[in-house]
Amino acid sequence: MKKMLITLVAMLMLVTTACSSGGGDKGASSTPTPNAGSTPAASADPVKITIVDKDLAADDPLIKGIEEGMKAEGKNVKIEIVPVQSGTYSEKLGLLLQSGTIPDLIYFQGGDYQFAKTQQILEDLTPYIEKSTYVKAAMSPFNQVRTKNYPYLVWLSPTTTKIPVVRQDWFDQTASGKDLIANPTVDNYYNFFKELKEKNKTKFAYTVPGDLEEIDTLFGQAFGLTSTWIKGADGKYTFGKTTEFEKNKLDFYAKLYKEDLLDHEFLTKKWDTKEKAFYDGDAAVIAGTQGKVIDLYNQKMTSQNGATATVMPLPAAKGVGQGYSPIDVSKESRGFAISTTSKNKDMAFAVLEFLASPKGQMLDKLGVEGEQYQIVDGKIKLTEKSAEWYARFVDSNVNFKPDKEFDPSTPFLSAPAFKSLEMVAAMSTKDNAFIMPAELASKWDACVAVYKEFAANYVIGKKTAADFDKFVQDWNAAGGKDITEYANQNIK
């Protein structure tokens, strides 16, 4: 992936990292060693560190780069990749761990809670992070809160916040666009969508893949859905999607749908068909994850439609509140853990510390010099092979300070991608979502299903405001009543 010259690194101090669940007891065997977080002593014989990660293969050049880089710093390490069966990663990883094969470093993409809390085989990383230099420096404020709430995973990456984008050339042709940027109200967005569709003869203004989450990122807070749980005048919390705020939001979506501004095929759209509709001009606006995904959108859009068709990130709508989807800080939704059974915990963390260091980030983000990039006239020039490389450990740009500038012809990130990071940092708020306890998990799944079915039917016209109270009753009957009681007992 091509990347942009970092001239405003200080702004990236606010840029964040990815979502979900929180807090808890330390495992019985998670007491850190006295040297936790310290630099392991150099050794003549390499220390073997086993890693399981779906994105790492034994012959990955990143592995050799880590070993050579750490050895140059006096830490002799041999990395061994533990294979995991193909299939759903979280499930196959769970089976691997249950079999008794527990690597030193474990990458989780869900399914970590039972191993951290129930089986207590994941190390509390707090003392390691506190004594670190580079891991700590690479953490965003959201990372810091998540790790405090749930100290078993570290994931140095921006949040997976979605941000809407439009073609810059199409935006420039509109009269309503200026009003939108000056005052991004819901009404101004409506006028902007209408003009986009009419001028560019698109089928729809906005498309989303399968549900409403990617349009909620734009409008949710404007309608008052500023957190998952809304505190009422009586001091009690109510699930936001059962409030009047949600009904008003769905009314607006239904209006967009009726007027062909929201894709009529949104329920059957997938991420790839959503993107194709955008590149082909069938939809004017889509949302994508800040940073690297927006960079990819920009590359593909300009490749297909010309250099003037760069993408432009759009601000969150303003109303009752303003901001993109509230960010869950209860825990990292994915990340690296160290097993409590590891005999080399310090060296395992040292791998993460190296990758967060300036030399490690150059390797992890850019690849191997001479392959993915070259130094030309004292500047970093990315090669064609760079498009195939991506960060596996440290995707965050917080405190990323390469010792050389990037050649302007091969920027670290495109301008729209950089702008998306900046806008998400400026328009993000913390959510009050919490880890759903095991005894309520199935009820929560049932409640989510009830909501999604009702919301979809409301938008396409099969349900109306007259059915909203019945939906709330169904949601409570599916388990929402018990979950709401739990929320009121546990949200601080």
C-alpha cells in the first residue's frame, strides 16, 4: 500500500486504534516476574519465542528482519511460527490452545476473553507496558484506556472507525457541498445527497454492506445516539436503539431509502459490491476504515476514474451531538497476548518492544530495504512491491518518526488517508459499552437480531413509527430487560 510523507506527526498523537470489551481480575499465574518489561540479557544461544498469528508464515521476511534487528541490539532471539488450521481463525486458535499448545506470543482476533478470565492463561501486560519505552509511546489515548480496562491484549493500531468519503471532483461540482462543510447538519447532508445523485446520475447517494452500521457512523450522534447506553433524566440507562433518538434516525433513513438516496440493495450488499458501486459511479458515498482503507479507496478510485477523482473524507453530521460512531474502550477487540505459561515472557515482550521502536516500525510498516523500499537521494522511495506489504504488529502512526523523509512520488499515506486519520481523531468520543457477561451473551445475540430485523424493515417501509413500541417490547422480551438491569448495575 502506498503511503504518505509524515509532516504532521504531532497530529497523529491523537490517532487511535480498534473496539470492544473490558476490565478484570488478574490470572492466578499472571504475577509478573521482577524483570517484567526489562531488556533481556544478551545470550550466546538464541531464545526461542513461539508466535501464532494468522498473518505470519514461517518464511515471512518479517521474521528474519526481527531476528536480525534484535540481534544487532544484543537480544538473540529465534522466532518459531506455530501453524493454525485454516478456517475461522478465532475458532481454530481456540482449539489449538485447548489442545495444550500455548505459544509465547498469541495474536487474538476475538475469543480471547475465556482464556484471559476463565482459564487465566494470558499475562497481565500492565507492568511490561509501564516499563517499556516504545510500546508505551506508540499507544493512543484509546489504547491506553482499553489496556487499563483489560490488560491482556496490546494492539498498536488506529481504531476501526468508519468515515464516509465522496469523490472530490463530484463534491467540487456541487453548490450544497460548501454549506455542508460549513455546517454539516442532517438537513444539509440531505440536500447534498440529492444534488450528488441528480448531477452525477448515480443510482443512489449512499450505499452500505448488509446493515446500517456504516451510515450510523455518519448520522448516529447527530440524532442523539452519543453512546450505546443513554442516561435519562431519572439517572437510569436505556439501550440507545430503543429510544426516541433511534426512531427519529430510522425515520430519516426511511426517507433516504424512499427517495433513492440510500441503496435499495443495501441488505444484500457485501463489502466488495459496495466498493464496486462506488468506483463504478452507482453510489456517490461509502464509508471505510480511517487511514489505510481510505488510502486504498483513493488508489482504486483514481486508477479507474482519473487523477481528479481523489476521495474526500466527510465530517460527521451535527445535531443533538456530533461525532463518528462512539469508540468502545472496554477492551481491544484484537491484539497480542503473552501466555502465562511462557518461560520467556520478557523476551516475548521484547519482540513487541522492538517492533514499536523506530527500526522495528520501519521494518513492520515499510518492509525490507531493497525490496519494498529503497533509499534514493536520501529519501525513502517505495517500490511496486510495497503494495503487497502491510503492518502486522504496529499499524498506529503515533510517534512514528522515520529518520528520512519519503519521496513525494511515493508518500507514506495519501492526503485523503491522512485527512481521515486527522478527522477521526478530532471527531471521536468514548463509548460506554461493556463486556457482555457469559450468562447474558446469548440474550444479547438475540437482542441484536431483533433490532437488526426491525431496523431493516423500518427503513424499507415494512414497519413504521407505529410499530416502534412493539419492537421495544420484543427487544426486552428477547433478553433486553435483563441486560438493561445489568447495565444499570455496572456502568460507572
